[in-house]
Amino acid sequence: MKKEHDIGREKKLPLVNHVPGRITIIAAVTPSLVIGKDGSLPWHITGDLQWFSRNTRGHIVVMGRKTCQELNYVASHYKPLKNRVNIILSKFTPWWNIVWSQKVEDLYVCNHLSGVRAIANSTQPMKSKEIFIIGGAEIYRTFLAANIVNRMLLTKINKEYEGDIKFPMGYTNPKLWDVEKIYESERFNIEEWLKK
């Protein structure tokens, strides 16, 4: 199935407030919580990509190995997302050696949540950054289950897509979060979920 591409410009996308050290999940989901198909997004919505880039730039992004490979693998090398500190959370040890051997600036690998915190607190410039969890599903689930997520920024796609990867069920209960719609358009809405 081909990805659907949008055309045209979205109205001005908001820039959210950033809090140093806060852990924020950022994700795009369909009405049935689909976030991926065959390891990638089943849609291409320019406005959502711009929103993601604008709000994570200059901060820390945490992702799993599969998300890193989908986003960053170029000609046998890993390229971090530009203008961000990239942390890959993975227990797949052989893969670490590949990444470490490339000595890429702004790219770190760890195997536990405590490693993410240690990297994020390693220098004063790092401590001034917000931590964005960008996927995939297992990484979202790990952080949510640890009960350390302070905020979720969820792009709600206004169309259903087929997919085999879903956002973790059970963590989107509005009774646990204060939810505010901060952006609305024909293609998608953006909601800010703050932990109660």
C-alpha cells in the first residue's frame, strides 16, 4: 500500500512550552491507535512532520533500535536526527558495537531507562533539554509502564489507516490525564495530555 501524501499548507502549528528534564511522549495515532505498518508510518502528513521537527529540535529524542533504523540508517551508517541529542534504547548488544564504532556526535546508546536519565543529566547543556520519547511501541510502553512520563503530545490523525503497530492500549485513559486540544485541522488534531 502506498503512503498517502498531503498537499497544501497547514495553518500555523503551535510551539509548545518546554520544561528541562520533563519526559514527553510525542506520537501520531489513528482513531484505533495505529502508529505504524511494516516498520514505518503508513501516512505522510507534512504538517505533522513539521510539528514534530519544530517541537523536538534542540532537545533530546529517545527511540528504540527499530525506530532508529527506520529514521536514521543511511548508507550503512547511523545519522542522528539533526539538531537533537539522539538516545537509542536497545538491549540488542551486537547493534551497539556497530553504532559505537561509528563515533557519531549526538548519538548515544543505552540498554535501560536509568541509562537514558544518566545521559540526559551528564552535562549542564543536557540538563536544560526536554526528553522526547519518539517510539516505537515498545519504547512508549516501557516509559509509560515505568510511570515516568509527564506529558504526551498526540497527533490524532483524522483518518483510519491499516497498521500492525499500535500505541500501547490502556495508557490513554483521560481519567489519568488532563487533555487539551491545542491544534485542529482537517487532516489532524494535536492534543496535549498532562499527567494528573
